[in-house]
Amino acid sequence: MPRYFFNYEGASQQTDEHGRELGNDEDARLAAIGLVCDLLADRQHGFDDRPRWRVTVLADNQQVIFAITTAAESLKRSAVIDAARGYT
């Protein structure tokens, strides 16, 4: 079975040194989607420090086969900005 590596780049950088054996590229893509869902649910990897982060899947030969990049922004309106714009 091929081995795939799942690297994380965001507020910190984590390189997968061991990888996971999976059946094929599609299985690796689904595993990456699951990892991203877990990271989104985990407040430790919230968007306060760095609003953009990425999970990259590499094959055994270190070729990138899939990447998911997330971006988030706070849409909470500031009372100061609202007052300056005349919103009440």
C-alpha cells in the first residue's frame, strides 16, 4: 500500500514524518478532508493567530497530490466602526 504524508502549515508548522498507508490517492484525499474537519472543530487551531492555513498531502516520493487551504475572517462588527459609519 502507498504511504501518504499530511503536513500542516498555519500558526505552527507540523511535518508528518511517519505518514499513513492508504489504498490510493482518493483515500488520501478523503483522509485530508477528515483531518481538516477535525482541525476546524478544534478551537486550539482557531483563526485568531493565523486566518489562513493549509493541509498538504504528499505521496511517498514527496510529490504533492492534494492540498486544502482554509481562510477565515471575523465578521463581528466593531461598535467603534459602526458608530463612525452612523450605524446604531
